[in-house]
Amino acid sequence: MHFRAIVLGCWGLMGFAPTAGAQGRASAPPGVADSSPSGVRWASRVLRVSSETVRPDQSPEFRAGQALGAPNHTATQGPTTCAWQPALPDAGEEFIQVAFDAPAPVRQLLVAESAGAGSIQRVFFYDPDGKEYRIADTTYAAPSVGNLFRCVLPQATSYPVGSVKIVLNTVRRPGFSQIDAIGVSDSPTPVTVGIRVSPKAPKPEQVVKENLGKEVNSRARELNPVISPDGKTLYFTRWGHPDNLGEAIREEGVSEKLKRQDVWFATQQNGQWQPSVNIGSPVNNDDHNALCAISTDGRTALLLNRYYPDGRMAAGISTSHREASGWTFPTPVEIKNFGLTTGRGDTYEYALSGDKKVLVIATRPARGSGGKDLHVSFAQDDGSWSEPRNLGPDVNSAEHESTPFLAADNRTLYFSTKGRPGYGDDDIFVSRRLDDSWTAWTEPENLGPGINTPAWDGYLSIPASGEWAYLCSEDGSMGKEDIFRLKLFDAIKPDPVAIVSGTVLNFATKKPVAADVLTEVLAGSDTLHREAPKADFNPETGEFKLVLPLGLSYGLAPAKKGFVAVSEQLDLTTERRYREIRKNLYLIPLETGRTITLNNVFFAQSQFELLPASFPELDRVVELMQQNPTLEILVEGHTDNQGDFNLNLQLSGERVKAVKSYLESKGIEGRRVQTKGWGATRPVASNLTEETRKRNRRVEITVVRP
């Protein structure tokens, strides 16, 4: 795969004294390359090291292992915690020896120096038997920061290279020396190393950041945008605005008295943003307030900090729920074994999945990759959250990873870091989850120079449609930072989803019913979507809303004691674009003579064995009969008119017997379940088309005794 790349700043080995016929190459300034390096083997393990910088907390920052793998920085990014750094500056000779998988002849050596460039004094190769080959002595002069030492041999080594030792003379350059990566290649073409950007990324001038205007922005600072999944409400943090709550104060580093930050929001009507509004108390108080995430239905907000009735605030997060009377007082979120550190200026960021099942946390771990790492926590049945799990080295580095945003597909993750090659300070990257472990991810991809800048970049927010990204920037603002939006190019969009909403209604009265809405994956399931998202439900209105990934078939069913659900099948297996779907669900009162179609009971063509996708539907019937021990039902089977009449009659009878057998296997007494097969004798629709024939192929239950 090809990516737009920034050269790490190669230079010639000036004053280079080769011992094995090595030669230098002319220097090349940083610039754009056509691709990331191919055929480069990066060091995979450390064999020996003279010393290394060790943090008091024993974190992996600056340790020898940071010299493994591909470079983490470009030439312009300077020193990094993602590099090997000897224990002391200016200490004289230091060395590191690293090994490579699959020893092979070498034509080229690359060493990425993040600090103290020009300190490399000697280079040694070793074959698999440990025989040493002195490759070079150097006296070259190089720029002071962030360069790629490159040694190209006139011909490949006659022996396979299993390891390399780099010897530094750290007194050559004042301060610490750092090595970010060590690689070898069998290619004579000088290798460049760059930024992993999609080849489909638009040119910077093609990316238009649209200021949302005076209805949203002000001369104060607008930060941390959070767009609702439907794209109609934008929440953000406003700092120093006169209409914020609390008293104006003078904080460290600020010359004037300003009010602390509050949560504000703006709504979009007919494509136009309406004037922004302070969300008010109890979400806002005299302290700093911020909103981290909003649920699919817009009724649950995840807020920064823990709130106390006396007005105090503490590190952590809380939730508030929007009711008819307004937002509730924030309730602290309890996360198992989650110890918040307070050292080294630590801050925390959080992202909540739309279905409120997954929490992504940016925090410095007790044991992790060094700086702030991204972790995942899962909602528990008791309302608490599981112990945070580190997302692993596919995402995290020895630098800070921060400002996570989990897209509506529950798979695509956006975050900020300086631990990967970028355009300056922290850049925004995207990675996609590969399985349910939450530790296997695609290699993070830089969003490109049209979005990322030499300054710090972060806090991206994307609605379920995936069309727009909302972010803050000072460039082109009305005062300080403003909220902007830009169109996302396809390569970095999340997977498309559908927003499904509707009302749960009493079938008899057609009035709303306060009920849960259950979902399950019926077909197309994979390792990412074994469990369907949970629907948000408003008990005051009967409204529900949920986000469903495309490419799957779902079952939807309301649930409430005293009623039988009319299940619905929602087939999204062929959908490829974002959709908004309106679908009402029905509950039928548990009364004698009531008939309910079991829409999610499935059989193979012309067979009577139940398919596994039927089990969730039948399990609900089991639960209903367990909750109502006097309930007796009649299970009736129907077919279309295709094929032999008698065979259809027989098939319908065998199918309802299979349903009865399943219920009995779950502990339901057979006397409570009657069966009847009708074949094609009782159609509810025409048999002229396949679409209408589907309606005739059905299983129904009728209440014989409530």
C-alpha cells in the first residue's frame, strides 16, 4: 500500500570513513515522498545495551526497547519518549545491539536519531554465528535534531546479518542522544521513511475547514466539540465567556480575570445553526465543566469530573440524564480498579459509545506504554464499569495518546498522539478494531496535512452519517479557538451505520408504552458484532433510538410484562450507505384470542429444523411462559402456495412441532403448547410475488389461556 510520506531528513555521511566499502549519499531536505519504505526490516529485539534512561515509575519511556520497530517521529518532531536514550548526557561512548527476524544479506542500514544527531561513531554487523564485521567509523557533521543516518554499501554483504551494534560518542553533541529506530534493507536505493497517510487523502488546499459562525462561536474560546449521532445538536466547552456560571477569576498564565469553562450547545434546524445556549446547572457550576460524550438518543451525557452536592469536584467522570424537567444532578461513574494519578500534570479524556456499553479512557496507567494510554472499559449489569483494559501496542506508544473518539460503528477509533510520524505536535490518527479483544487494531493512519497542522491537533467528533468532522482550531477563528467542520474523505470515514428510531405502541390502543427494546443479530454476524447494540428508550414518550452497523440482519422486539411482543426483522445486509429508519414496534396485551406473528423464526428452504437465528425469538416465548405459569398457547404454521399442497400442509405441521419441541427443551410443559399446521390455506397476502409470499410463510402463536 502506498502512502504520502514525509522524509525523515536524510543526510550524507560527511567525513565518513568506511571500513567495508560503504558510501554516503547526498543529503536530502525533509519533503514529501511517494511511499513508505518497502523491504526494510526493523529491529525486533534488544540484545545488549550500555545504559538506558529509567523513569522512577519504571515506565518504558526512553528504554532500549523503544529503538525497535519503525520510526515514531519525523525530522521536525524532535526528541521523543519513543526512543532509546542512554542514562546520562555527554557520558562518552554508549552502545545498543539489536537483532532482526530472519537474518539476510544487507545492502543498507538506517538509524533514526531523534536527538543528538551526529553522535554515531561506529557500526558493527553480526552474522547468526556471532561473527563481528566492522562496517564503518564516522566523523560526519549532521543537523542537530531528527535525522536519518543512512549507510549504503556498494554491494550486499556476503553473509546474513542477524544483528547490528550502534556505538555512540555522546560528547559530540550537547545533551541527550536518542535512537528511535534501526533498520536494514537489501535495496541499494536510499530509503525514506514517512508519515502513514491514505493515498486517497486530498491535497491540503482541497480540505476546507468551515467556521460554524457567530451562532456557535464567540470571541471567547470554544473547545472540545461533541456532535450528537444524528448531527443535529453540537455540545462544546466555552472558556472565559461572560455568560458562564461562577465568578471571574485569574488563573495561572492568564493576565485577566475570566470565567471558568462551561458546557454550551447549539441545535441545527433546516441546515442552519441556532444561537448557542448555556446548558445551565446542575451540569455547569462554579468549577470547570466539560461534556465528553452524548448517547444516541441525546438523553445521557458523560461529563468530566465527579460532582458532589456541596459543589465540590474531583477527578473522574459522571453521567447526567435529560428529563422533561431538565438535566439531572450528575452521578459519579464507578470504574473497577481505576486509580487516577495526579502527577506530572495528568489530564484525562473519555469517549462513550453511542449504545453506552463501551468507555474509552485516556489515562496514564500503572503499567502501560509510558505516557497516557488509551484503555477500554465495559458497562456491567450492576451499573458499574469493568477494570480498564489497555488497547495495546497497536494503538499506544511511549508518548501520550489522548482525545479518543469512538465512532458510531463501534469499531473506528480516532485519537491524538505524537508517538507516530506526524506534521509537528500531536496529530489526529484513525485505527480500526479487528476483533472483540479490543487489543488488535489496524496500523494507525495520520489524517493528513489537510486536517493536521504543525500545532497540536485533537478533539475530533463525527456524527453517525460519517460525512462531517467537527474540531476546534485557532486558524481562521473569530477570536481564540473556534469550532469548525470539514467533510471527511472516504478513506478515513467510519463504517456506515443506520440510525433506527420509533415508538413502542400498544397494538390494541395505539398508545405509547414504556418498554425495553431488545435487539439481536440474526445474520451476517462477525467477530465485531456478535452482540447487537442496545436501544435507548424514553419512558416518558415511548420513543426509542439505536445505531446499527450495516451489513447485518437484526431482530427487534419490545419487552414489557403483561404483553406479547411483535418482533420485527430489519435486514441491512445489502445496505452500503448511511440511513435513518423510522419503525414503530408493537406490544399485544396478553388476552385470550390474541394472535402474534413470530417474525424471527427461521427454517431452511423446505426443511423443518429450526435455524439458530430463531433461538432469541423462541427464548422470549419461553420467558413469557415462565413469567405467566397459567399461559397456554396455540402454535400455528403457514406456508405459501408454491409446490404441492399436501407437502406444504405436512411441512407446516412439522415446523410447529419443532417449535413445540424447542419450548419443551427449555422446561415448558407440553400440555401448555398446542400445534396446528395450515399449509397454504390461510394466506395474509397475495402469492403472486416473492415479497408477498414471504408474509404468508410464518409462524404464529395465539393465546388460548392467559
